[in-house]
Amino acid sequence: MIRLRPALWPTLVSLPILVLSLSLGIWQMERREWKRDIIDRIAANQAAPPMTLDKLLSGVPLRHEYGRVKVSGTFEHGHEFFLAARSLKNKVGLQVIVPLKTDDGRVVLFDRGWVPDRKAATQAAAQPSGRVELTGLVRRSQTRARFAPENVPEKNFWFQADVPLMRKMAGAPSDPKLDTFFLESDATPNPGGIPVGGQTRLEIPNDHLQYAITWFLIALALAGVYLAYHWENGRLEINGRRKTQ
């Protein structure tokens, strides 16, 4: 009878890899559920009819993330903010965020879309004057991810839309609700074609199940190799004993 007697070095090498593979597989399953929640929220909020700004602010705005909001007011040109490293059809450019003073005097940040450069965003043809009526998607204020570049507010060079700071720099008073989100333009064409709205990705892939299966298969293969190694060594050990008897 072959008994499994774990060898020291194969066990020391295999055990951490096995634990890591299983942990990553479980983590990917958790990420899958997290991603499904996001996809379901996007679908539900996209299916809802556009709401007014008053209705959005009557509750928790981020519960309506990716939902549509109708808003009207006047753009405060001259206070544009530029998000760097945004691409459109393989062309690198910027996204321009402009404070919108609503009809009742509130200031909402509105991402008007992609522009090739700052000059294009500030030319007269790209800056509508007077009252405008818009529909935008609710997007949450962004925070810096690990290893991402830092914003350079003094040079008006941004990698994340820091809504509280942007509103403060635009002269708007702090507001616990308005500081949590900005609105992003839908795909309605602008006069002259710039900025180009509709830059939000609403189709988010969820490949975490495949990743989880891959990690679980790695763990299973490792366990198989580990057992096969000890089985073969055990068999050789028994045969060796028989020959010496």
C-alpha cells in the first residue's frame, strides 16, 4: 500500500502556489459579482427616463450613476478644465469639463466631451453662448488610482475629475451633493462637431469567471502534479524495498 508522505521541498514550493491560485480564483469570483452589480445598475439607470436635477438632488445622486439628467443653464466659459490622455478613434486628445450655472443658480460640472486640444475647445464655434438645454449622464467624482499620475491643478492639467476641487476653483460654494458627481454629455452632436460627446463606455465586459476558472485549473493541475510525484516516489520506494528483501 502506498502512503502519501509529503516531501519537504516539493511541499514548500507547491503549497504557497496552491494557496495563491485558490485565493486569486475566489477573488475573481468576488470581482465577478461586483462587476455584475455595476452592469445591472447601469442597465437599470439607463432604462429609466431622464430626470430633472431637482429630482437627482432630492436623494443620493450616486444611486443614479449612469442615469440621465436633463439640465438647463449657461456655460461659464473661461473656467474650463481639461482631462488629459483621452482618446477617440485612436486619436489622443482631451475631454473638456465646463461649469454650468443652472437656471436656479447652482453650479454643476458638465463634461462636454472629447477635443483634440485646448485651442479647439476654446474657439468661439465650440462655446455656445446663452441658455442651453442638455442631457448628461451622472458620473461620480474620480479619485486617483494607484500608480496613476497626479492632477496638476495649477496648470489646469487633470487625469481625474476631482469634482470638489474643480467646483471650488470655479468659484462655486461647497455642496455635499453637487461635490459628489459631474454630468457627462450624451452623443448629441455639438455645432461644428466639437466637443464630441457620448464618451462613456456603457458596455462593460465581465470576464472574471474565465479568469477564476483559469486560476482554479492551475491549482488543480498543481495538486495533480504534486500527488503524481509522491505516488511515483512511493511506488519506487516500495519496489526498492521488495528488491532488497
